[in-house]
Amino acid sequence: MKRILTALSFATIINFTPIDLMAQTTTKSRTGKNALIGAGAGAVTGAVVSKKHRAKGAVIGGAIGAAGGYAWGKHKDKKKGRRIVTKHS
């Protein structure tokens, strides 16, 4: 029991150091998120449009949608800058 209490007290001390209480800020790009959204939308659209070969249409639509989403995200990053994200530990 003493070992468990000692381990918990050390874990508590380590968890609540002043370094962990400070917020960390990073920048986040929009390109990955927009590429995923574009790939999903393109895959659904490609599967719906291609009646005979749905899988082929989904793959082609997904690739085109991902490229378009990536380009749109890059454009937004250049225009507005990268988003600042605050992380708390």
C-alpha cells in the first residue's frame, strides 16, 4: 500500500509541474483537413456519377477531390496564414 501511495504522490508531483501548466501554441495547416474532405466528397461523387464502374469512379473522384482540397487548403494558408492552436497539457 505504501508503494502505491508513493507512486501516486510522485505521479502527482510530476503532473503538476509549472512547465505543464503553461499553454503551448502551435500553428496548424488547413491543407490536410481540406484534402481529406475533398477526397471523401470526390469519392462519393465519383461513385454516384459512374454507374457502371463505381469503384473506379470513386478512386478517380477521390484522387481529384484530394488534389482540389489540398490546393484549396494551400490557398487558404497563403491568404489567411496558418491557424494558431493553443494546447493545454
